[in-house]
Amino acid sequence: MRYFTRRQIIEILSIEETFLVQLEQEEIVESDSPAPARDFSEIMLERARVADNLVHELDVNLAGVAVILRMRESLADMRHQLETVVLELRRKRR
């Protein structure tokens, strides 16, 4: 897995450091690299990207961002589970 520093996240997403701090305070993103680096994974980079889009393009507040991200991740998990079930059913039909 690839990890990014705070500075890289800010530069890649063209966001203010204060916005990243707010995302951390709301536990929308968090450092998830092996200690002591305190860097952010690709997953956290994507969460920050989506959060930035929701806040600045769609005027969603941070509480709403947290809910949307949880729902988005739940949907992805359910999609993966469904794909697994479909593959298993196809194998059994053969």
C-alpha cells in the first residue's frame, strides 16, 4: 500500500491544511500508516478527495460527509459480497 505525507495530500488535492485538520478532527480521515510515520494511505487520500468534492462542490457539511462516506463504503462492501455470491453460484451451476 502506498502512503502520503500531510504535505503530499494537501498538494495532490489542492486543499488548505486547515481543511485537512478539520477532516481529521471529524475522524473522516486519519493517519493509518505504520507508526511512527503518521502518513495517510491511498484510502484516506480518496476519502479526503471525496470529502473535498462534497464540501466545496455540493455544500455538504462535515457531518453529512461522514455519513455519505460510510454509506459509500458500505455499498462497496455489499457490492463485493454480491459479486462473491454470484461467482459461487456460477461455479455451482457448472
